[in-house]
Amino acid sequence: MRISRIAVITGGRSPRPELLAELSARLGPVRCDEFGALDDVSEDVLAHRAPDPEAPSFLAPLGGGANVVVSVALMEEQVARLVGRLDELGYDLVVIAATALFAPVSARTPVVHGQRAVDAWISALAVGDINIGLIYPLSRQGKQLATFAHRTQFQSANATIKGGHSAYLTQAASRVSRADLIVMQSVGYTEAMAEQVARESGKPVVTARGIIAAAMRLRLDEIMGRMSEPPADGYTGAELLKRLPEAKTLLTPRENEVLAHVLEGGANKPIARALHISHRTVEIHRSRAMAKLGARSVTELIRRSLKAPRAEPPT
């Protein structure tokens, strides 16, 4: 099987081996090449382009634990230049592994836009009475994110990513603990940080990294016409299904398979290609599975799943 080549644009200076390792682990056998958005930006330019206190801002890692607050405008310019350059290099997929950047990009190569992937994921849940908690690294980002409210109730808190972040995360977890679901809205937040917030809040926690990795996997399935191996952890479609007790006895193996893809946001045609069946067969399995579960929409299933307690491992 040919190994997919992915260009990953990270929101600062490279390398960020821990981030690349986590994304790769969720995708299976792929080759990820990293390109830092600020790799060719000098200290003088960073100082000159420092944002005003009220301007849209981005917390960019510089390596060695150092971070710098830069303007979103500068980041979006750098990302657009990188996408243009990488578009000529024959990659299967270009990934903007950063959030808080909203400008669209265009390329012939398929692109996963990190912020748009997170927005789409939240939008899929943001109906009815679900209450979403957002944790983000800069207090000034609250106004930026508020403009993208998805017709739902939001609680929010900031937890700066720097030394001793356990205390910051504890405070943030306390401030969003009344939410039904917590989204950690920065690629800088690791799975270990998410586990801490989940322990202290008692709520399901999803990271931007996990959402972006799921979007990457779905796009690769569509591009390569194959089904990727699912990661062992995180809120994949398979994990969401496990949190629905009814599914274990009501659904056939094929219905389980189709619905796992549906819960990850897959459309009928890409699912059909991944499973080597017709899209009409996908529609039939999808319809039967939804009817058996008594669900009117995929959003309802996701919400039901996320509100269910995670099963404890056997002792």
C-alpha cells in the first residue's frame, strides 16, 4: 500500500515532534512533513508585527518552551504563503494544524483547515440544549471565538500554555465544569492536558488535535479510497459507538461499521469507497441503524454518546 504524504503546517516554529507523533499515531502509516508558519520570520518582524491588545491574536510556540503572541493577520499571511508553496510539491494532503486562524485558503491539493474542522465539529453538536465549554490559551481570544458562536450556550475559560500549566488548567476546568462537553480549542493542548481537565471537571473532553486528526483521516480515506486503521483512543466513531449501549445488541456488524464512519462526519459516498460498497448500500445501512437506535439525526446520536459515562475497563 502506498504511504500517504502529508504536509503539516504548525502554528509557530518547527520542529514540534510531540504534535507530529500524536497526529501520526492517530492516522496509521503515513509520512508527515512539518513546516512551521514562523520558520522564516525574524525576531525583528515578530516585534514589528506584535498585535495591539484588542487585535485578533495567536499564541505561537517558538521552541524550548517559549511562546510569542503574534497577530492573526501575520499568521494567516504566512500560512497562505506556505500553502501556495506546498501546493506545488505533490503532497496528498496539506493540513493547517492550528486554530484561531479563520481566513480561507485555496489550493489544488486537498486541505484540512484546523479551525474550520473544529468549527464544523462544534456546529454538528450545537443544537438543542447542549452546553459546550471552550478552553483557549489567550484571554483576548474570547472575543474572537464569541463571534463564531454556533447557536448554543457557551462557557469559556483561558488556560495559558506555559510552564506550570497544571494550575491554569485546574482553574479553567472549574470555570467550565457546568458544560456538557469541553472542547480544548488549541492545538497546543495535549492529550495529557485533556485527561487532567476530564478528571477535574468530570466531563467528556475533546481536543483540537483529536478533531483535526479525525478530519485528516476522513479526508485521506476519501482521497486514497481506503479505510484507515482507527486510533486506539480518543472520540473516534468506534469510541462514540461504544458509549451507546443500545448499539451493541441492536446493530449488525455492517451497520456498526457504517455508523462509526457516519459519527466521524463521513458522507455516504466516501464511506462507500472506504468500505468497498455502493453508496446506496451505505444509505440503507445508515437508515436502518438510525431507526434501530431511535435517533432522528446523527447530531442526536453524538450528543447522546458524549453525555454517556465512559465505560470503566475491567479489573
